Amino acid sequence: MEPTRKKLSIGETIRQFRIKAGMTQKDLAAKVGLTQQAISLIESGNRRIDVELFVQILVVFDERLDQYLADNIGGIDIQKLSSYFSEISSGSSSSLNARFIQAFNNLNNTGKKKALEQMDLLAKIAEYQLPQQ
């Protein structure tokens, strides 16, 4: 019989990934646009985070959300979940998404507004649009 593995909370998981990566709370905070204190609160379970921030943190550690969910929530069909995430983003675009998120998070509010304005302009150019299905 296989030993039962304790399922970690999101905060404990983030702490584990951070330590494994050799990062301090301050290092992680800088990468996701938070303070060291916020990371401390998240890791200790005293602050909740939304899915978007959790995905950003997983990207920092090159971890996959589908794999995290399969490992930590019973009864999930990993094949079905992986297929779903593959439809959302291919392997090559996921690294682009990670680079985009990291660059975006390094901007101040004015820079973020400008970046969004540019994205809106690019989205209107047919050459840059995804093909219609």
C-alpha cells in the first residue's frame, strides 16, 4: 500500500516551491509585484490569494496549474485537465505568457496603462489576430 501524502495548503505549496528554487520571500515578492510581508502572510495561510496571482506564482517556479490541481485535489482526470489547458495555451505560448506577465508586473501603473493601450491597438490589426474558427 502506498503511503498517504499530506496535501499542502496553497501557502505551504508556495513556500515549498520558493525554498526549492532557492528564493527568499523578498525575491518572490519582487517577481510578482507584492511585498515580502504579503508573501509571508500568504505562506502562513493568513492571506488568501486569487487564482490569477497563484498562476503568476506557479509561472515563476515553472510549475503547471493542471499538475498542481491533479496532485492536490482528488478525483481530477489529469488527461482531461491537461487537454483543456493545452487548448488555452500551447507549450510555446506559455513561456511567452510567463514573459509577458513578468514584464507587465515590472511596470508601474502608468506603464501598465500604456502597455494595455498598445495591446488594444495590436489586437485590432488582422496580422496579429488568431485565425477565426
